[in-house]
Amino acid sequence: MNIKEKFKNIELNKSLKGLTTFKVGGGSKYYLEILDIEELQSCVKYCNDNKIEFLVLGWASNVLISDNGFDGLIIKLKNQEIKIQDSFISVSAGTSLSNFLQFTLDNNFIGAEFLAGIPGTLGGAIYGNAGIPNKSISDILESALCVSKKGKILEIKKENCKFSYRNSIFKENKYIIYSAKIILDYGDTNISKELVKKSILERNLKQPIEYPSAGSFFKNVKITDELKNNLKDFDVSIFEKSGIIPAGFLIEKAQLKGFEVGGAKVSEKHANFLINYKNATAGDIYNLSKKVEEVIFEKYKIKLEPEVQLIGKF
Ligand SMILES: Cc1cc2nc3c(=O)[nH]c(=O)nc-3n(C[C@H](O)[C@H](O)[C@H](O)COP(=O)(O)OP(=O)(O)OC[C@H]3O[C@@H](n4cnc5c(N)ncnc54)[C@H](O)[C@@H]3O)c2cc1C
């Protein structure tokens, strides 16, 4: 059976540019919106049997899709259900973080305030263990229901999710998260609402949200003695407690703020944001990221790693 017969609502040659927060990139050979886990499982099995590459996209707020696009199937999870069940909240992976956060505030739950201002879906957040310096999605997760690369349905408890900084078992094994159980306490959401407001105001001041981007482009870097030695011209003592040096600090010290390649630029507001400044292509953004990596390595012998997922061929 061909793919069009198997999945009636499949779209061919779907443009992805408008779906991404970077507003760049080519299309995908196939694109399918999926509502339930059985269809997801059947889709994964079909792709395996027919050697079709597949990838799930959430809000596409942490990806850079090549100008040549993706030569396979992009899956989008349409289910956005949020339900309170006994001691946890059950949330579909396609739910936006902002809708989830609003739900928690409306239902007197506290502890999800750190998600304020992070675009994206719950699935994308769990995949990359999204968060802020002192809190990430792993802190509020109980378990995730997912489909393995081979099409098996698995429920993985938090302690087996191998969460670390911007990493998880889902990223390592390419599992597709379908839904998750979240645990939060009941409490005074008036304080939470104030925290959310404050954090959004701070983001608006510090981040170039007026330009398309994918948030912080590079991962922050673990402090080592060697690194401290390479950075001896700067006072890095303020970072000692957290044990990491923000990639943005290094990029700023290397005087790369405002550096441009084509229509892509290192933001002047936040050095770890590469922005689509003037009709950039994905190639411009990629080449800019390579230039930043090169300069940081030359100056400080540090190999920056992208936090943003590169999709397709660059
Ligand atoms: C302005 C701005 C600010 C940001 N601030 C932050 C921040 O403070 N902290 C932070 O951590 N991030 C931040 N980000 C990055 C981004 O919003 C998060 O990483 C978010 O969690 C990504 O979710 P998404 O649904 O957009 O994932 P996508 O970008 O769609 O996908 C990212 C990766 O996750 C995979 N994925 C998506 N859904 C699933 C699923 N259901 N199952 C398995 N894999 C999946 C994709 O295949 C891809 O590899 C920011 C981005 C922007 C644009």
C-alpha cells in the first residue's frame, strides 16, 4: 500500500518555513498530522517497513531546518488534551507550554511558572529537557508515554528518562513522546501569576523576541580548571556556583555581538541568540553558527555545541 492510500490526510511537499520560529528552511517530502497513539504507532511501523525517515515536530522553536528540507515524513501531534487524574496531570505531547502553564494557574497548581515565555510543546520540552538555569521539565515529570523507533509503546518513568542538561533518553533513542504525567502541588497561584508576569517582562527585556530565532543557539559550557585558565582575562567567579558558563557570555566577550552572515546575525541584545535579521536562509544561520564556533574555539579552545536541532543536510 502506498503512503497516500495508508494515510488519507498525508500532505506532500509541505513547506515548513512558516511553521518554524526561525522562519527559514525547505519543505518535507511528507507531512502528517496524527491524533492518537495507535495511528502514531502504525505510522512509525509503516516508515520502518518502507525505509522512510521520520521526525516529529512540535512548535519547531528549537530547530534549524535546512534550505533543502527534510527528505522524509514530518509528524505533527495534534492532540492537546490536559486532564487532572488522581495525583497527576495527564498532558498530550502536542500541548503548547503556554496552554499547559495557563491550565495549571487556572486549576490552582504551583511549580510550572518556570515555563513562562518558553515557546514550544510539552513533547519538545521533554525531548530536550527544556527549562531555565535552576529548573527544568524533568523536575515536574512523573513519566512519559512514547513510541520507540521500532514502533513499540513504552511508558518511561522519570528515573529512567536519563535526564541531564538539555538531554534525555528520548533524544538519545529517538523515542516519540505521545503524552506525559506531570506532578505539581496545589498552592497560591496569585504568587505564581506574579512570577509568570515578571519572568515574561524580563525575557522581553533580555531576549530579541522581535526577530525570528530558536532561542539560545548554543548549549552553556561546564566550568573546568582548563576552561578557567583559558578565560583568565575575565572574572568568571559569578558562574562558579552554577558550574556553567553561559555560551552568550563567551560570544559577547569574543565581540561577536552584531556579527552578520547574509541575513543572519548574532543578536546585540543576547549574544546566544542567532536571529533571522533580514530574510536569512537556513544556510546563513548555519554558516553564522559555524563562524561563532570557530572564533570561540580559536580564542578560548572551547567547542560550542548547538542546543538547536539541525534537521536535513547542511
Ligand atoms: C524566544 C525563545 C525562547 C526560548 N527560551 C527557552 C528557554 O528558556 N529554555 C529552553 O529550554 N528552551 C527555550 N527555547 C527553545 C524551545 O522553545 C524549547 O526547546 C522547546 O521545548 C522546544 O519545543 P518544540 O515543541 O518547539 O520542539 P521542536 O522545536 O518542534 O523540536 C525540537 C526537537 O524535539 C523533538 N520533538 C518535538 N516534539 C517531540 C515529541 N513529541 N517526541 C519526541 N521528540 C520531539 C524534535 O524532533 C526536535 O528534534 C526558546 C526558544 C525561543 C524561540
